Amino acid sequence: CSTFQLAWNKLCYFTGGPIKMRRAPAMVDILNQRKAAKKDLDKASYVAMVGLVEHGIEERIRQALDRKFRGQAEPELLSSVPIEGWVMYAYLAKSLPFRWAFDRFQGGLRFGGQMVDSFGIEQFLGDEQRNEAKMATQVTVLDHRSNDDLVVELRAKAKGDQLILAKVPPEASLAETITMVEKRIADGKPTSMREMEDLFVPVLDFKVVRYYKELCGKQFKTANGRLDNEEMGAALQSIRFRLDERGAVLKSEGVGAGGMTKRNLVFDKPFLVLLKRREAENPYFAMWVGNADLMILPGGAKADEDLRLPGEKPE
């Protein structure tokens, strides 16, 4: 799901370019390619933001979720990670209901040696008086080479979205398989369901959480220096997905957060003192302070000579 990528894209924008990490895992280069982007989604379906805690980013994220999803968003990950310095965040919610619900079959499909629940149409008769005729109008066979090599679209009420199922031999990666299926769709000749054909689709219903531990604990190097030497303390993504006779529902979160390194301007180790004219090439006084010999100890005496500038009153 693209939520973690959307959040990463925002982080890249915030830091002025691709994120670099010391001892970076291969995932960083992939994320920096930013192949998944907000142009792949409609604005009503997602929120993606990045910012600093001191600038109120957490509250702004929650306000954006409330405005867009009218209280229906469930930002569980946002509430589960410690947000101390900065946060990148994305939330995606999609509901693709069918106009006419398909039939539900209890344990009627064998998949991987197990009997599972499914939905669809059993032996489509093509009778316009039957409810299955309405169901069948939602089924388009985009490409069919054999009963074990086919691509089907189930049309939801949302016209701007597609729900595609492809029972095909996989390529070497998921991305390559998607590219292959999209080419077959482009080259295919769509057809409708025919009489006596079956449609059986397994019911899917799950929630998974991915912890990106490989991204945590490694220092950043950023284009604008904004988060240089910072670390990602938490990086998670959740996916909640259901596909059944009523349609598809997707809710996903992606979050990354870290504690900004607090700048302590404390000279408690050896340091240099310089006095110089702003435009001058050389200082007129330089001192390396390596120990406490010339410092004032609690209750200690000052130097013998009282140094005062002209016009300065004694203490």
C-alpha cells in the first residue's frame, strides 16, 4: 500500500530532496524513487503531512483527518508512536462498494488445499429477471487465455476506481507482475460474462502491521540540513483490507517519527575563545580553554586587578 511512500515523499519535500542514511538499507533508494505519489489518488481519500512537534504537527494532522473523513478515520499508529521532534504521516481510506451485492458461499472454494469462503455467481443463467443478471453487469473479463490465466474487473459504484483480479503466472517481482497485467489489459478485448459461467472470488479480510526496523537508528543526511544527524525512532505501516460480496474496503496508515536532537549550548569541554574584528582576517585575542585553572570556582577569589571598561561602575 502506498501510505508509507506518501509519508516518505513528504519527508523528502521537507528536507529538500532524497533522504540519505548512514549504512542505508536498500529500501531507502527505492523509497527515494517516489514512484507512488499523490497523483495516483483522489484528494478525498488521503491525508499526507510532515512537520515538527513544536509547530503543532500532530494536532494539525488530527484536524486534517477530522475534516476530510468526518470523524471516521482511525489513526491508531499516530497514537502509538512517541512523537517528540518530527513526524511524517499518511492516512488512506477507500470504500468501493458494489451496486449489487454478489452471492456469498460458505466454504465452497478450495484454495491452496483449504476450503475457504467465497463470493460471486454460480452458473450464470443470463435471465434478466434474476438478481444475478444485475450482479453480472459488474463483471468484465478483460483478458482470458485459459481458466488458469485470466484478468477480470469487478466494477464498483465509484467510477474513478478499478478493482482488478488477475489469476496469472507471476513475474519476478510484484511490480513486474503489475506491469505485465496492465499491458494485457491494454491489449485485451473486454467481454461480459456468458451463460453457465462461474465467478468465485475468495473472501479476504485482514489487518497487518509492518515495522520498518531497518530504517530506524540510522542517522540522516538531508539536502537542506534540516534533519541532519537525526534518526528515525519509529517507522510503521498498517493495512486493513476487506474484499467480499459487498465490495472492497481499504484503510491504511504510514508513520515515521523521531525526536529532534536538542541543541545544548553548554561549554563543558575544552573550547576556543576568539576576539576579532568582524571584517578582519585575524583575531586579536585567542585562547584555548583546556582546564579550569583560570575559571572562577564557587566562592573563589577573582583576579587581583579589577578590570573595568571606561565609564563602567564597580560591582
